[in-house]
Amino acid sequence: MAQRNIYDNPSFFSAYRGLKDGDTKQGTVGGGLTHDDLTRILPPLKDTSILDLGCGDGWFSYWAVTCGGAAKVKGLDSSILQIRAAQSTAARLGDDQANRLTYQIADLNTLTPVKNTYHIVFSSLTLHYLRDLKGLMESIFASLKPGGMFYFTVEHPIYTAPTHREVCTHPATTKTAKDGEGRHDAETAAPAADAHWRLNGYWDQGPRTHYWLGHEVEKQHWKMETYVNSLVGTGFELVYMHEWPRVDDGKHKAESWWLPTEVGPTYLMLGARKRED
């Protein structure tokens, strides 16, 4: 029996929608990216056919049609509540744009490709939930037209690696001419706190369970080389990479498992092209 999607838990989904509403008010989507970021990173969407994997509430599909001018966008997600939210948003559009959007419940771990169909495949913060990364890459490759593009964002491997997420904070030492070993003396001003991410388990790929939005949530940790080699080994040409930190809006209570902005990246985006030969 398939595992129930955590996003179909009403309590979790309600908390998640509250988080998404906060992102919308800030003008950010998908881990803090903005629509302007996507316009800059992605190829022109006008008149393209797009597959949105793990479409969630359909924010990208909606934007691709209404702002990007995509000819057709199909959104897939394994969550019933997410698909319903996406369909509800699409229903507010006029017939011309609404007819360009299709949403479907699907298990991305067992995706059957429709060969040579899409110009672009996009996936936002989804692949780190999936067990069969290689199989999905192969399905995506088959689904793309020759020269087609695949862009995805995930939680960064540095962020997904620890079995227990923890930020350690301690007084930072300041070297002085008088004390070259980093010990404080009377002439050294009080240093600021120094934050460190407790990184462990990086080489141990597989499931991680963390407490998020009041519930235990299972995700997968994949090494950076696994993401890259899965793309290249499938036949993709890597063309884009972007790392960025969690956006701190100052409105949410800081959690001990948040990776501080100044310490390292929380998110990763990779872009790849299906070769035409």
C-alpha cells in the first residue's frame, strides 16, 4: 500500500498553507526565489509545453501560463489536497488560460513517461521526497523533446544530511597581536556569537525524519554528486547551478534546525539540457 502523503494530513496542510501565504505576501516562491528570478533563469516559456513535477498548489503552472505564455502545462502531485488547491486556483481563470492547465494525481516514484512531449520539465522542492532518483531522471529525460530543459530545486545536501539538525552557537574568538592563539584578553572587545551547522551523515544517503510544522516528515538525503551524476548518467548536459540560503523575513520564530543565512546554503537549483544528438 502506498504511503500517505504528509500533505494530505489536514493539520499539516493547514500549517503549510499558512507558510505559503507568508511567502506570497513577501513575493517569494519555491524556497525564496521570486518570479523575477525564474524569468532570469528559465528559458522563454511562451508557446511551450511544460511538465510541472510535484506541482503542489500549482503556483508554477499558474505563473507559467498567466505570465509566461506557456501553451500547455501539466502539473503532477501525489497529494490530493494539493491538486484540489491547484484546480481551485485555475478555476478562477478565463477559459483560454484555464484550458491550458491540467492537474493530475500521480506517484512520481513510479512515473511513466510520455516520450518526446515537453519543452521544459520543472520541479520545485520535490525530488528530496523521492526514493528512486535515477528512475525519475530517466522518465524526465524520455519525456523531454530533444534540446528540452529540466530545472529543479531541492533542499541543499548540506541541509538534508544531518540526522539531527542543530545550529551550535558559541562566542567567537578574536585574534589579537597580544594573543595569537585566539584567547581573549582585557584589550579584546566582547566578540559576537559564532554560529556553526552541525554537519554529519553526509555520506549516508537515504531517509531522514525531521519535525516540521508540528509533524514528523520524511525526506531523502542525496549527495551533491548523486544529483549531478544522475543527470549526466541519464544523458543530460548540466548547464546551470545555483545555491542560496533560507530567506529570513524576521517574521517567523527562529528554530534550532534552521540553517542560518550566514552559515551556508539551504537550497540548490540545477538546470540540464537533453542533448539533441
